[in-house]
Amino acid sequence: MSLQIPVKIQKLVQYLESENEISEKDLLNSIKCLDITISDVGDYLSFNHSINESYGRSVIYESSKVEVVVMSWNRGDYTSIHDHGYAQWGAVYAFGNLLNSYFKIENNTLKKLSETILEKGEIAIIDNSSIHQMGNPYNKPAISLHVYYTNKNVKSVTGEARNFDLYSDTVYKANGGAFLDIPDKDVVSKEKCPKFNNKVYESYIKILQQYLNKHSYNNLSGRLKTYAYA
Ligand SMILES: [Fe+2]
């Protein structure tokens, strides 16, 4: 059964679908003026997400131009380190505090740029070059609304997003969510990871280990199983 698209999201989608080009400011303003609340997206919460997904991800709307997703974050839920595929712009509206770390690739090396708290009510803007990792290290569960836009007429706005798995030293280009354990069905291609220093590796592994500790290793599918038993 497909859920109804919330009225405020319908309004946002109509606007984004009708524009041939939007700026960072247009996207920011269009979300600000929605005055969105948790009850608007209440049907899309997914705190009971599958253990193979490292956070809850519910797609409200997707087309060749616009993608709107609600994420549900239990304590310890994190994304991979990822970019956003074909999206030109993205915006994350936080209904609760989330940790947001930005990275960049310079001289074929993945470097951490910053680690900030995306506070309740704030909007983080993402562009086509953004690489980040989001998660919830806090005691309170959190929810966020993610909106992505492109006018490149693609199959999937965030399709072929790069997920940097430092454990296997591999970049997985994948469709679907930016999970810590990308399911094989979502992987489009693989390539070698850029270099990274020990500090970046250790903080990634700490998050990965926390994710593994939360679950029964027997239930893990895919490549992380080898890590769990290593
Ligand atoms: Fe992201």
C-alpha cells in the first residue's frame, strides 16, 4: 500500500518540478516556507528499520528531477561516507540533533573537513561536490527530511552515489540508501578508495563497529559479515 504524499511535500514537489533551474537559495527558501512539522511526515517514520539498513529511510517522492526522503535515526544510526550521485542540490532539514561530518578529496586523499551538529530546526545544504557522513550519536532519536534536485533528467536523482567504505578500501557506486553495508543489489560499480589517514580510518571503524555491535552478526548479509568474524 503506498502512502499519501503529505500536502506540504506535494506543494514543495510541484514547485521543484516546475522549475528548470534552481539555486541553493531557492531550495533553502522553498523548505523554510513550508513550515514543516514532524506530524506532516509521521506516516513515513521508520525507526524499526531492517538491521541491514544502518538508519531508517522512507522515500516520500521520487522522479527524474526530485527526490524527497524521510530518515529516522536511532542512537548509533549512521550513513556511510557518501556523495549524492546526480543531485545538483540537496537539503537536510533536521527535526532533531544530528552529527554531520564533511569530507573532501584532495590529491587522491579523503580528508575530513569538519564535524558539526546539525541542530533541530536547521537546514544543511548539499551540493554536487559534497561528501559527508551523518548520524545520531545522541540519546534522543532524531528525524530528518532530505530533498534532492537535478535538472539533468536522470533515472535516479541520487543514483550512482559514491559510498566510501574505508574498511574494504572500496568506493561503492550505488543506488538506494547510503548504508554502512551497501546491499549487492544496489551496487552499480566499484573502485578503489582514495587514500585516507589513520584518524579518518579510526573514526569510520568506530562507527562501523558500533553498528555491528548493535546487531546479531548472524543476521548480517553481504560483505560486513567477513568483518564481523574477522
Ligand atoms: Fe547525504
